[in-house]
Amino acid sequence: MQENYVLSVEIDAHSPPRVTPVPVPKFQALQSISGNWRDISRCIEQLKAANSNAWLEIVYDGDEVIGDLRQRLERAVAETDLEVLRIKNNRVMERVIKRMSVDETLDNLDDSDVFNRCLEAHNISQEQRQDLLATYREAVLATREDTPDGSTE
């Protein structure tokens, strides 16, 4: 990683200007990684080899649909100082959006519709769906109770 500096210039009428580089502290390195699993994995390995402690944003846009992306990332950064803060899986969203009709947009769907589409996109069994829907509704209800106006936003 490149060090950042501020140049301090001292000007005195009797001598030439003195320029002193002053290092600017970096509180936390942030790293955005995007690509397919191989690209992401390779970049994480490079960060591990460099003993990085960066916070990571992962944007997966590979062709393969990876349902366990979060678990793979957790294993990849286990026992390191790397921390995955955000994961964006473009393939999952594409699968959900593809099932929408021509006139449908995400703006027309409520959160339950989107959740149901995700369950369909991942071919979740009916038995599992019922459990997941119940847990989802419970989480939404708890979130709404935690906001002053009862909304989810």
C-alpha cells in the first residue's frame, strides 16, 4: 500500500524553503474486490500473503451461481486480520430479476415478493420454504418494531 504524505513547507527570509514530508496516518485500509470466484480468491490470497488487515467489499459477478458465497469468503479470511464487511452477489439478483415479467420492476415488489423470488431462484423445497418464510417474517417484524415509525427504512 502506498503511504500518503502532506508536505510541510517552512519559509524563512534568510534561508531557502525547507520541505518536510509528514506521513498521514491511515486508520483502516478498505479494499473492493470484484470478479468471479477465482479472481476474488486470488486477490484474498494476495492480501493474506501481505498480512493485510483490510476491510473488504466483495462484488461477485462470475457466471457460476454460488449459493454459499458468504461461507466460502468466511473460510478464505479465517484466521487472518481481513474482515468482509459487504458482499454483493450479482448472480443471485439476476436470477431473481429474470423471473420478473416485462412490466415488473423491483419498485413494484415488496420485500416478501423479493424474498419469495429468492427462494424460487434457489429451488428451496416447500418444507424449507415454510420455515424460512416464518423466520423471515419474524425478522421483518422485529426490524419494524425497532424503528420509531414502524417502517423498514
